[in-house]
Amino acid sequence: MPKSSLSSDQVKEMLLQVADAIIAAEPRLSEADRNLGDGDHGLGMQRGMTAGKEKLQELEAGTPIDKVFSSLGMAMMSSMGGASGAIFGSYFRAGGKALAGQEVFDSASLAGFLRAGVDGVKQRGGAKVGDKTAVDSMEPAAEKAAESTALPLPEAAAAAADAAIAGMEASKDMIAQFGRAKTLGEGCLGHPDAGAMSITVILGAMRDYIQA
Amino acid sequence: MSKNSAKKIINDPLKCADELFEGLVLAYDGKARKVGRRSIVMNELRPDAPALLVGGGAGHEPIYHGLVGPGMADGAAIGDIFAAPPPDIVLEATEAVNRGKGVLYLYGNYAGDVLNFDLGAELAEEEGITVKTVIINDDVCSAPPSEKSKRRGVAGLVPVVKLAGAAAQTVDTLEELARIAQKAVDHTRSVGVSTKPGSIPATGEPTFELADDVIGLGMGIHGEKGVGLIPMCTADELAPKILDLLFADDLELNAGDEIVFFVNSLGSTHMMELLILLRAARPILEAKGLKVHQTILDNIVTCQEMAGVSFSITKLDDELKRLWDLPCESVGYTKL
């Protein structure tokens, strides 16, 4: 049955499902990165989410929602290293911080999480929309969620996930401004950013959990 | 399983970073120790002094972690192969080198390193440790002088870490250490050329593609695009091309200036070639009136079995010269 709001334990369950989705998507994420970078994005995300799962499973029942998100972020950050560890770790840490004190996760929480998450990443890495990074999926998802706070959570989550996919599609037409892909110039046209693809997997798994 | 096209003598390709780290600690013969997950720190540190911490991804040995030693860095935070160290490793190294006077982070300008060292600095500040950062960006060909913040850090890191290491032995404040390290960066420029890629230990795949009959002029140590490809040529033809790029940059080099001149192999280029290049380069430096205070010839900043060389010039003023002349010792660079 679709869930209109989540308890902290359900948030944990949702993030465990997100971790499984990323781990399963490893070949697709690595393939996307081979076209642009050094082909190890999927492996890094898999390593981060495997560590994240272990961390989430250790959390006591009733751990506050913000701590559930930031635990995943910390685990990713310390297990991955590199730029991706810092970016995705910051996403969950900064996004989680915005939910301090909240006892349920609803459409407004989703919007708060996505906004603080992308702002944290932008502040950390300096990327903006159009630079062909994960921000190109994060930002439209956050904007869509902000417009959807009056909708039931399952619909808001679906709208955000769709916006992330549209953002990833748009990244195909962008020239990279960050990382190793930057040195390719126009050679990176036609390929989506692998980090943006990871965001679509994360938000897709959140939607699937909320709607199931 | 990997194709291991480079015929690497390793064990599990995914454990290279951890195993090279264990070997590195052993290479210090008890003078340095393992800290936390993957940091190396000298056992004897000058009391009440600001600390110098370096670090970066593994796979470029002996940098950065092989530059730990007396008169060099106090410690290093080590990442996985070609990946920056995560913030908790930066933090564990920071805590171990700090002697109450704060810690200077000194590392190359790559997105992953900047992100993770900044995060490590925030964690350290939360614990009351003062951190300052100086970023090494000596690669002339990675961006124009007007966009220095986009320049990568390459072989010039060796003279920069040496000078900062000497400063860490003599100054009493973190501010002073950071000032001198920044000055060393500002006085250092490098240009690299590549003739063959290295390989990724985990996969055996080359780190980039380069045709057999060309040289990548200005290429970065991971194969980042340089200023262009030129036909394969002789040492006598190549040396002036590299020096012209160095001279055209914004570091003012006038007759009478004293410099450190560093000819670095990117991995597999042989000492024979470095010597032949030095023979070609020295008369050009002298014709410009530059006085070489010290020559360094070695493979210190590498990318596996990548072939190619870089030239680095560090201009010495009185202060830097005094620091340069202090002895230092490390796995990667020793000066008597």
C-alpha cells in the first residue's frame, strides 16, 4: 500500500532498498562512466552503498530520521574516497541535517531533504546546473519536490524521480566542467553523466519503496 | 580477472593501495608508523611546532606518502589507487601530526583531493584543531595564468614539499608555514610530456590512448589533455619545446636568478633519457642567465609505467634558498 508518510524505521528500510538498487545498477553506472571518466563510478558507488548498508543495519530502532540519512552519508564518504565519496556523502549528510527534529518523513520532508542535499553538494563542489554533474539531476528533483509538497508523498516522490531522469537526459547535451570528463570537451556530448544516473537510481528506489 | 597487460608483480589487484601502504611503512625501518586506516606519520616530530600533512591517491609512488620524513612532511593521508583519501583518513592523519600548533594541508589541485581534504579540515576544526590549506597548482599547461585555480598539481610538488618541510622545521606558527608553502607554490612551474600511458592496476587497462608516433605536450599525469600532440622527436628537439612553455608563463625568470631544476620521469622513462634531456636543457637555462642551484633527476611523480618526463623550475629567493639548503630525508627524496 502506498505510504503517505514514513517513520524513521521506514526511512531506514527505504535507504536499504536504495543501497540494493545502486549495488544492482553497478554495471550500468560503470558503463556510463567508461564513456566519460575512468569507468569506476559504479564500483565506487557499490563500495559506498555496501558500507552504507552495514551502517544502516547497525542503527538502533527509532534512530532519528536525520541521523539515518547522515549515517548513510558518512559511511559512503569514508568507504569511497575520491570526488564521488565526498559528493554523495555530502548529499545524504546535508540533506539529512535539514530533517533534524522531524518524526515523520512526508512530502515536505522530501522537498527539504532534496533541497538541502543539492545545496550542500553545490556548496561543497562548486558545480552548478549545466556542468554535467550529479547536480543536473539533483536540482530539478529538488525543484519538483518543492512544487509538490501539497501532493501525497507517493506522487511527490514519483514527480521528483521523473525530474531526476529528465535532468540526466539533459546532461547528454552538456560539456563537462568537472573531473576527468572535462578534458574531453565536446567528446562527452551524447553521454549522460554517471553521477546524475546514480541520482535517478536513488530517487527511483525511494519512489518504489514509498509506492509499494 | 585482470588482463594485467603491464605484467605487474602484485597480488590482489584490488588490494594494491593497502599492500603498498604496508610496504611503505616497512621501508621506513621503524622511523614512521601506520596510523588509523591508511595514514603514515613520523615517530619523531618537533615539539610545539605547526605540522605539515600531505596526501593524495595512491598509484603515483613515491609521492605523496613517500615524501614523509625529517625535513619533509610530518605525515600523509593515503587514498585508494588514483582516488583521494576520504575525510576520515585525512582526520586520523591530522590528529596524529598535530602538536597543538595546527596543521597545514599541502596537496595537488584535483577535485577529489580538494573535496576530501576540505571535509577532513571541517572534522578537524570540530575537534579544535586549526587547519590551513595550500594547494599545489604548478602545471603550466592545464590552464592559462589568469585561471591558476584550475591548474593541476604535478611534479613541482617535490620542491614545494621539500621547502615546506624545511619551513616546518624552523617556523613556530601555522601562518608562517602556510605563507612559505604558498610562496614555494608561487615560485614553481612545471611542464610535462607523455610518450606512453600507464595502466590501471585493477583492470590492466591503459589510463589513456596515445599513438606510437606522437608526444603529448603538456599532458597531465593521468593523461589529461595538454596543449597538443607533436611528432615523436629527439631529446635535443624536445627540451627547448618544454622550456619555451615554462619561460612563456608568468613566473618571471631573469638573468642571475637561482633555480632548482627538476627533471622527473613519469614512471618508466629511463635515467639515461633524463640525463640526455638535462644535457639538452642546461645550455638553454644558462643562455637565459639562470643559475641552477640544484639539479634533481629522478622518478618521483609517476603514474605507474607511464612514459614521459616533466621539467620543473623553482625560483629561489634568499628565504627559499636558505630553506632549500637544509637537509631532508624520505623514501622519495633525500638531500644531504
